[in-house]
Amino acid sequence: MKKRGLIFALTGVGALIAACGGGETTVEDLEEDGVVQVGVANEEPYGYLDGETATGASTEIARAVFQNMGVEDVEATVTEFGNLIPSLNAGNYDVVTAGMDIQPDRCENASFGDIEYSYGEGMAVEAGNPLDLHSYEDIVEEDATVSIMSGANQVEMFEDLGIDEDNIQYADDIPGNIAALEAGDVDATVMTGATMNSAMENADTDAIEQPEDFTDPEIDGEEQVAYGAAVFRDDDEELREAYNESLQELKDSGEIAEIIAEFGFEEDDVVMDETTTEERCEG
């Protein structure tokens, strides 16, 4: 797979880069500084370190969008998913991105850009699938235990499905989820479908598997599909609008579809006009 790395995106998990500090950030500020600071989650295929360089679908979208805006140097920092919005609001980044699903509670704490792409869910179980688990609903019905990344969408999904909270084990990152399942500490682990595919490739083990005939969860009669977008501070309206305009140009040209294809997504995953950020924030 071709990797289009961002510029000098070194960090360990949880490290922070001081950006502009408090106050509004404008496109003019970024052009004058010549650099934009981007926080990305440590979750393949959305954002991760490839050697000493950050890459991933969301990471590379941000790179292309900002360079199309005339900001050439995109410095990306890989951190834990749960750190992204707090670190953004603390002024450590100008924008954060991770294919983060637009949810009403997240919209209360930051401002999402336009939707970039959509994705479904995924699950892994012990080899042989001894509990015959094929959905999130099965996990709840069988009183099974599950490992979920802290702060991920799946936590709320399982709460809505009525899981016993004691049956959820939290991990800081995706490798932690996989390790919990491999060790037999849980009966299953869940994450987005694209993340699961990458995680299974990296796991290289016969101890776990993705169940056949997996179905996405349904809550209140609605299939759960996530819609990922970049996230900005509430004050940075000008920056967000400029990003949205540049993003749309790259959607129209087909470049966004080309970028995400490198990371296992389909052209149809690019969201054009069917669903909006405003609709997702309203719930």
C-alpha cells in the first residue's frame, strides 16, 4: 500500500505539540506560520505511525486539504483517541482527525467539519467462535464480555443495547483490544470494520477470528453507520469553513476517493450530500 506520509509526525502515544495556544486560529495565521498542527488517533486505518511518520486515511485527507488551502507543512501527532478533543480545546492542535464519528455529545465540545467518509462496524472472537457470536446484539444476549477502546462509539452502542456494564473491558488503543481477546480476558472485541480488518492483519495469529455473517448493530430500528470528519475548536469558524471548501473541491475532483482507497475504503464511502454534519449533531 502506498503511504503518503505527513511531514515529521513523530510522537509516542499521548505526546502533545504546542500549537497556537488559546484564541481564534485563522487561515492567515497558518499561512504566516507556514505550518498546521494536526492531532490524529492511533487507530489504523484512520491514523497511525508508519515508522516515524504519521499516515492513515484521515491523516492524508487533512494533508491534502490543507495543502490545497496553501498550507504546505502539515505536522501530525499520533495520540490516544480520548485525548483528541481535550487536547484540541487546550490549544495543542489546530485540528484533530481520526474518522471521528459525529455525535451530539461530541458536537457539544467541539465543532465538526463536513463529513469526509462513512464506515460500518466489526467484531473479532475466539477462534472457532465458541459462543456463536455474529453481532453486537449476540454479545449482549449471551452475557458475553467485550473489549472496547475508551471513548469509542461502540461504548454508547452497547449501552443502548442494554449490556451489563461489568461486561465491558476498556483498552487505551486497538492493540490493547486485540491483546485482551488473544489472552482470553474477554469473549469478543469490537471496533469499526476498517479498523478490525487492519487489526487482524497486524495480529497475525490463529487464536482469534472475525465471525462469518457479521451484521451491523441496529438501535431503535436504525443500522449503525458512522460518519467521520475533522474537528475544530468552536471559535475557529473561519478555519473550519475554509477547510470545508477545500475538502469539497477534493471530493469533486475525486482525490478524496483516491486517498481513502489506499487504506481499504471504497469510492462509495466518500460522503457527498446525503448526510450532513448538522443532522448528525442533532442526533
